[in-house]
Amino acid sequence: LSELAYCLSAQGKYEEALEYFFALEKLNKADAWTYRQIGICYKNLDNREDALKYYLKAVELDEKDTYSLSDIAWLYNYLGKYEEGLKYLERLEKLGQDDAWTNTEFGYCLSKLGRYEEAIERLNRALEADDDEDKDVAFIYARLGWCKRKLNMYEEAIEDFNQAKKWGGNLAIINTEIGHCYKAKDEHKNALKFYLEAEKFDKKDFNIMSEIAWHYGALE
């Protein structure tokens, strides 16, 4: 049953795989591995609440299951429950996990909690990590820029947002953030330039259009 379930999951047949995993549970044969696999199936089916439920069961049976702990932290953060996410990131850290992904998630979580200085420290650690495979450099620079903008460090924030663009993050939100920095500096011409750039990616964004109109007005 375990092998059938695993093979079906590996083929992307998650609903069929779940039937066999639940058959194991009915036979009282479900262990931490089984619950982690159920969590993976639900996550891939975009059912994040049930994914979280079964990952939590997995770590009840295996407190050192770093895979489940990582996904629990990510799911809590995705669901906006940052205090809970932080608890599981701290558990990962106690188990020695200090890679780019963990520090990036730490930085994101802390930034959402308004702990910007701590977030910046974590995001810098993520940049310095050697495990390039899981490192989303564009996201890290974008989040660094966001934290620094919140701390009124506009020049440094602009530098980080430009780095995000170089690493593939040339999106509406990045250009909008640069516009916000220049707006805070009362540099309306520069701000307008980036709001117009942002509009190219999303021509139906009310907030971007409002900023463009306001800056044209500021420039008379």
C-alpha cells in the first residue's frame, strides 16, 4: 500500500495516492512518513489547510522531520499566521538548519511581523549562504528593499530593488516599490518613471494609475 501510494504520488496522481495512504491509516499503519506524504499530496492539490493538518501529525510522531517542519512554517506564513510560522522556523534552526531557504523564510516572516532589522539580518544571511539551488535571489533583494523602505532607508532600498530586477524580478510590484521610494524623497520625475514602467506589466492596477495621475499633477 505504501509503495502504491508513493508511486501514484510521484506520477502526480495525488487523489488516487491519498486513497492508499488513508487505507494505511485505517489499518493503523500510518507513521510520520505516511502523514508527511499525505501533506505533500494535499499541498500539490492546493489544499493548504489539510496539508498543514497532516504535516502537524507527522511532526507529532517525528520531532526531527525537517521536511515537514519546513512546509509547516511555509504554510503558516502563506496563511498569514506569522507568529506560528516563526515558531516552526525556530524549531528548524535548533535542528541545525541554516540554509538559504530557511533564512529567506525567516526574513519574510519577521518582515511581516514588522521586525525589519531582524528581517534584514536574516535575508543577508540567505544571500551569503552557499546552497544556490534553493536561493531565490530576486525575492531576497525585493524583500530587503521592502524592509529598508519601511525603515526610511530609501537609497539602499532602491539599490536592492534594482538588484531584484537584475535577478529576474522586473515586475510591476518592484517598479512600484521604487516609485514609492522616490515619492518619499519628493523626486516626482523619477517616481513617475517607475510607476509608468510598472503600468507596462499591469494596465488595470488602480493604485498604479492613481500614482501616475498624482505625479503628473505634482509635475504640473
